[in-house]
Amino acid sequence: MVLIQSLPKIPKEMLKNLLAQKIEFRITGEEFLSKRGIIISNHLDIFDLLIPLVYLKQPLYLLYDEKALDGNLVSFVQRFSYFYFFSWMSEDKIEKTLLELTQNSHLFVFPERMPTKTGVIQPFDLFVFSILLRVCRKNELVLIPSGIDGTFRLSELSSLWELLFHFRKIRIDYHVGQPISVLESESDEAWLKQEVEKQVYSLSQHPERRKKGRILIKTSAREL
């Protein structure tokens, strides 16, 4: 896994202004990011990295799977202090690192790990999700579901050609949902993972279904 620190304010604004020439970005539910927590999102394309690193105001760390990056790019970013590689770390060491970093910053995670090849959200990685839950509970953080729409296959050659040489802007929507408290929930991790998956999928497709923040408690009733 790769941990990337968000850009400083000045280069972030410069890059945002540059992208504004080709990308129309819209965010809804930004007020829900006021609570310190772990932001979880669906993963459509490598361009998804732009959203937390460029468009979000909050200081954060982005947790990403280095397998989804080109090997040369991995070697390149290792030269910068903004990037931390801990694929060699044990699970306990990863958890300890995340506990320290989330004391004052948000954590942005793609639990699918790899971008989808079909556009359909994939099941979250249970190993990653388990660590996130423990960090949430120990640091008293909330889980913040969110959904990206508009980046699917954006890094493909045809899309890049349109992005660079056509006048039409590409629209990217990012929807943030109500924070979820898992501090008092005793439900098993697999069930919690499925519940958060549903909310992330809903936000990426139907943000009007944004749910109220609540403690996730397993019941026999089906919640729509």
C-alpha cells in the first residue's frame, strides 16, 4: 500500500486552476467532512486520486494500492517525502502508522484497492477494512462514505485525447455522505463492510439517497 500526503495549499490551488480548463468538478455534502474521520470512496480510475489530493480542503493522507500504479511511477514518487510505502510492514505496524497519522488528519481510502474494469463497484478488501475499523474505534473517528461519478476509464487514450484536444469539459461529481459511527457497534466486520459498500455505491449512483448518520447496528429488517 502507498500512503500519499495531500498537497500544500499553493500547488493545490495552481493544479486546481489548471484542471479547471478541462474538468468541471462538483462536490456535494462537503459539510460532512468537518468531522475528523476516514473517508471511503469507490474506485473507477487512476484519476480518482485527483479528488482527495487536489479538490478537498482538509489535510489528509491517501491510502492507495501500489499495484495499480506503473512501476516507473512508483520509483518516481518514492523520491518525495510526501509518499510513504509500507507494503513491507506487518498489519500491526500499518495500524500503528495510521493511528498516528489520523490524530490530526483525515484518511482517504479506496477499499476496492484496484480500479474497477467494469464500472461496477467491487467488494471492499476485508483486510483493509478491518484495519480501518480498528483505527476508527481507537481514535474515535467516524467513517465517511462518498462516491465518485465521471472518472470511469478517464485515463484511457481516447478519453485523454478528448480531454486534451476537445473544447468540451469532462464533468466529475463527488458526493459525500453522512458520517457513520462504528464506536458502539458490535456487528461483525463482514456485515459492516457490506453496509458501507451499499452507502458508497448509493452515493456514486444516487446521491439523493444520502442516509442520515447513525451507529451501524445489525438488525433483521432490510433498510432501503
